[in-house]
Amino acid sequence: MTSVRLGFIGLGTVGCGTLTILRDNAALLAQRTGCHITVSVAAVRDLSRPRTCDTQGIRLVDDPIAVATAQDVDVVVELMGGTGLAVEVVRAAINAGKHVITANKALLAEHGNALLSLAETKGVMVAFEASVAGGIPIIKALKEGLSGNQINWVAGIINGTCNYMLTEMAKPGKDFAPVLKEAQRLGYAEAEPSFDIDGIDASHKLAILASVAFGVPLSRQGMLIEGITMVTAADIAWADNLGYKIKSLGIARRRASGIELRVQSALVPKSKLLANVDDVMNAVMVNGNAVGTTLYSGAGAGGMPTGSAVVADIVDVCIAMRSGQVTRPALGVPMNALAALPILPSSQIQTAYYLRLDVTDAPGVLAKISAELANEGISIEEMRQQPDSEKSAATLVLLTNVVEESAFMRALAKIAALTDLRSPVAWLRVEHLS
Amino acid sequence: MTSVRLGFIGLGTVGCGTLTILRDNAALLAQRTGCHITVSVAAVRDLSRPRTCDTQGIRLVDDPIAVATAQDVDVVVELMGGTGLAVEVVRAAINAGKHVITANKALLAEHGNALLSLAETKGVMVAFEASVAGGIPIIKALKEGLSGNQINWVAGIINGTCNYMLTEMAKPGKDFAPVLKEAQRLGYAEAEPSFDIDGIDASHKLAILASVAFGVPLSRQGMLIEGITMVTAADIAWADNLGYKIKSLGIARRRASGIELRVQSALVPKSKLLANVDDVMNAVMVNGNAVGTTLYSGAGAGGMPTGSAVVADIVDVCIAMRSGQVTRPALGVPMNALAALPILPSSQIQTAYYLRLDVTDAPGVLAKISAELANEGISIEEMRQQPDSEKSAATLVLLTNVVEESAFMRALAKIAALTDLRSPVAWLRVEHLS
């Protein structure tokens, strides 16, 4: 039996979840891998702090580099996070000829190309199933399960905090601020929530998804990154009325001229499964040129679900170690075969739009608004009009056809300048996901 | 570049879909595998029939065994179906030291153990992603993506014909017979539809799912196999009223005492994504002890989606050929490590039930019915009562708690004997999938 010795860096929620799985399912893992898997050492930040999981038999140290270069470690499991020390640690591990498993999406999005190129040169694996969508095996689905396809697009709910908040905001009487407070109380949002609600976390994950889906370098350059802070309970209610739910999506779409890469809040038809993925759950839709559209859903965070993904990578690495070679490139194709497809500027995005307008004298203004849209070749697909309690005022809600964002923005600027508006125009993108 | 030469057996819908993908995505596949993939030969039933896809450069023969043993074939792609000649062909291929890729669920369910054992002895791969749920990479998800988990249960919509029919029957004025006719007209159901609507096709797929999920031998022995012929539009409407949809499910559940294996029509809460998988789409829910519940959905049939799964297997086989060894056992664990867990008799199934009763004098009879249920320890979780147009007659609809099927059957027999019934009791299982 091949012996595989792991070195952990970080024993927080995911580290402890992973250790628990390795212990609980040890017999099964031995059968599945044909390997004897042990954990030699783990680096933790504070050696004096009591551990939340059983670390018996594991040497604890406070120097991550020591784990990355330890004699009795074959595979480094990097769960410390961040893009500071983690970069040094992963580089040191690769240079020491060790395979690396990481859940660190920021590390991959920011430094992935250099690290994966180095790993390829050194003949070691870097596996990162846990970096996107927690326990959902979406990286494996894209790289392997759908390997026969050219991927056309990927669209996913890849941030549980945003999905929880948008789900809650659909309930009566809940708006952004109190829902954020509740999410923080439940531990779904950080005290400083910007990383989640401004779309940063999702942008890291989207960079990874796009890279594996399209065989392009890891990058957020040119990516449109919007959060959920512009979404109001009023828009969620209007979307519902129109047959849509509002979701925070990461979208990567291949077009003839390049790739659309965007993190945004958007209306999704309720008829799509993705619209029905609620609370902290994650899901990713993938459209391939052979398979059509498939969807993968599950828990996007948590120690055990994310640990499940880490252990799947451990199994893959063990099996590769038994065969004595790295057989599948980290991003699906070799680093030198990555395609430098251009990332399209947001002005070239093609999508549909939702507009909510608070206007005086609705009948007159509707003609002006439709004219501004029509001037840019934009047609109105659906319309709702609701008189306000106050006379000669109304809310107008419009859904447009699919147009180029530059055209929409020109029309929007003209509409925003109309004197009949009582407050700024609210607008969101509409994704039909087909 | 490693050269990989394929031999096809069968060039029907899936065979042609697979060939089309191999041609359309050839450059991508070369990058992903590092292999030069060619198709040397294909066996077809009738050489004189015009082909529906481009077979240029492929030698066509009418003897499948000749393909299985051809000198210029490394991998046999068996898409002929059935359990007659296909068994001989696959055995011959394995004996000739060739890897086998098959979409043949009946072959695997009926002869899989012997064939996979032989393949293990001969050191060749047998890959079968296309045998269950078409293009959805569910075999890979179970075997690899969730390899860190002990799987607790799997529940899937794995027959598109049944799902299409149940979806249609939910529309006003549609019942079983006309919907079946429509399905036949659209090519979703065969002229002799029994294979699909009696659950046979799903039973083959469930045997494969259970085997990969639990590491048990491939078998349908003791499996409960029911179709959709007992489902009426009336039950679908009542289920809707109660917040459920009726779906035809394959369920495999690990319990302390053994495994439940059942193909059945059941009520599923609308709040579950699975309930919202409609038309010919397939989906499989998987619950693992680390990841919790995940779901995989997509097209369960069709030449291109199923071809996508076949090509994913081709990629895996190519990569294994490059490494020079078979590294992952066909069923996730070696054949000699398969666990002989008992299949529980249907009397030991644990689930909830839906009952629809057409009764005279409703108030009096409800007391008798509740008493018979209570005698077996069954409680009523929900109840609907609708007076018939005729006086002193009513429809009673009940949902029970989760009980053992033997208890339910005893109560059902007593209830069926009541003189107040105007027609036989309609009943279905209710699956909460949690």
C-alpha cells in the first residue's frame, strides 16, 4: 500500500472538517485509494489555543513553511487562506516537490498562473476543488465530467452570504440593513461584510470557474464585479410579480469576440432550477456544446461540505501518486496551451434589463421612456404600472429584450435626465440562462 | 503523443452523437488528453443503410466481435445495447485486453459483476458514465467528486419518459392514456412502452447508482420496481394541493440493517429542487455523510448529451492509457472489497404515505380510518376532505408520518375492507428527501 503523508496548514473550520472526514471514513478511503493516508503535521496560528477537533498523533507547529518543506509530508493541504504568507507557503511546497491541495480562491485568482506553471514544471499537482462552491464537485465536473464539451457558459450562485440575504429579503417586511444584521448574527456574514456583499469573494471563484471552463489564464482583469447592495426588497417584490427571483450570480460566457466575466445581481426566471436555490446553498449551471445545460447544487460552505471537496482532492492525489505521475493538467489543459481570449469590456455585455421608475404623470412619461429605449433599438418585453397612493404619480417596471450594454447605458442616461422622474432609476440585468 | 484507437459498436443516436463530438471538439480533446484519438472501425447492424453521421475514414463492419478483437482497436465503445450479443462482445473485448466504454445499463445491471471482475483481472478499464442519466456526470460525482463521503442515500429522476409523462399529466385535462400517446408520437416513449413506464429501465440505472454509491455488487435482486401506471391526474392534482409533485424516482438508501432499493412513483415536496425537474430532464440527489445533500441535473438522453458522457469516459481512458495503468476501480472500490449488504424486503421500507379514499358518509368513516392507522402506530400529518357532488359522499386525502411499510400495508388491508369505500384506495409513497 502506498503511504501518503499529509501536512495541514490551518486547522480552522475546513481543516477540522477535513480531519474529521479522514478519520471517520478512513477504511473507505483506504479502499478507494489503495493508499495509507496519514496526517504528519499541521501548522496552526496559536499553539496554545484549544483545538476544536481531535489532533491526536499530529505534530502541531506554528510555522507554515516548516510544513511545506517537512521531510515527512508528501502533500500540503493549504487551508490558511489569504494571499500573503499563503503564496510563500504554496511556492515553498511546490519547490520542495510536494503536491498541493488548496481551498484558497484568492490565492488562485491572484497568483494561480505563476503557481500552477511552477507546479507543472516541478511535476506536482495543485488541486483546488474546495475553492469554489464548497462541497459541490464543480471543478471535477468542468475538468473531467464535461471534458468532451466546449463550454459555452457558466452561471452560478457562488456566494452563500449573498444568496442567504437575497432569500431573506424576499420575505415580507425585510430589507437590506436588518437582513445583513441577521446574517452577521448567524455567522453567515462577516462583521466587515464587504468581501461577500460587494462580490469580491464571488469574483475569485468566477475567475477559477472561467479558467477551468474555457482554458484561459486565471484573472479578474476586466471582470465586472458588482455586489448586492443595490438590490432592494421592492425590486425583489417586483421581480416576483414578473415571474423572476433576484440572485447574485457569477457569469462567464464565451462569445465569438471574447469572454464576458461578471459578478452581478440579476433577475432569473423562476422556471429555472437556479432561481429556486435558496438560503446559503450554492449552485452552478454549465452549458456545453454537447451536453446542453447541466446544474450542480449543494452546500457552498461549512467545514464538512468543504472538507468533502478537500478529501476528494486528497483521493485524486493519492491515486496519482500510486500511478507515479501527474496525468491531468490543473486547469484541464497544459499551462502553455491556455488561450488568451480577450475579456470583453462591460459595454459589450449582451443581456436583458429590468428598470423600475418612480414617475409623475405615468401615461405621458411612458411614451418618452419607450422612445428613448427605441432610439437605441431596445424593445419593451413586459411592463407593469402601479399608481402611487398620491395622484398623478406611478411606479413603472419594464423588462427589455437582450441588447448590448452600451446601448442600454445610453438610453438609461437619457431616461435618467427626464424631468418626470421622482427618484433615480433602479435597474438590474435579467438573465434567461438559455 | 499517445495514440488511442477506438472501435465503435453501434452507430445509432448515441454512436453518432459521440462521433460528432469527437470530430467537433478534436483539438480540445487532444489538449485535454495529450492523446491522438482516432476511430478505426465501427460495427453496424446493416451496412447498406445510409448513416446519419459522417463516417469518413472509419472502417464499417457488421460483426461486433470483429471490432472487439480488432488489431487496430485499443478501446471498444459499446453502444449496441441489450444483454444478448453485447455480453459476448464486451467479454471478447476485455479478453482481448481492450478497455471498454459502455452506455449499456441492462448489461451492467445483469452481467456487470462478472464483466467488471474479468476486467479487473485483465487490467483493463470498463467505464460507464453514459449508462445513467445521460449527460449528467453522476457516476464521476459519486465515484470521485464525493469520494470522501460515505453515501447515505441517492434519489433520482432517471427515466425521462416517466418524467415527461408525469409533467404532462399535471396539465389540465390530461390523463395517462392520451399523454402516453403523445409521448409515443414525440419519440419519448416506445411503441411498447413497458420498459420505461413499468420502471425496468430505471431499475437498471438504480442498480448501477447503488453499486457505485455504496460499494455493493450490481444487482436488482430484491429491488422494489414500480412504474407510473398507478398514477392518475387526480392524484397529481391532490399532491399539488398539498404542496407536492409526483415524480418517478429511483431510491437507494443505506440503513443500519441493509439497503432500500426501489423504483417508484412518489410525492416530493415542491420546496425540493428535484420536484422542479420537469419534462424529459433527469436529476439525481446524493446525500453523503460529509457533504450533506447535493443535486445534479441535466439531459438524461439524446445523442449529444449521452455522447458527452461517452467522450468523458474516452478522455479518462486516454489519460489512464498515458499513465500506463488502471488506477481507479470501476465501482470505486476493488471487486473483492464490495460489501454484501442485504437488500431490505419492501416490508421493511421506511417512508411516508399518501392515501386517497372515495368514501360514503365521510365524518363517520374518517374515525374508522384513523383508528386503523393508529392501531399500527401511524399518524395523520395532513388531511383534505372534499364533498362529492353527490350527497353523503366525499374524497378523503391523507398524508401519514414515516412508518415501516409492513405496518402501512396491514392498516391498508383493514381500510380497504371497510364497507364505506366507494372505490379501491389509491396510495403512493411520500419522500421528504432529507
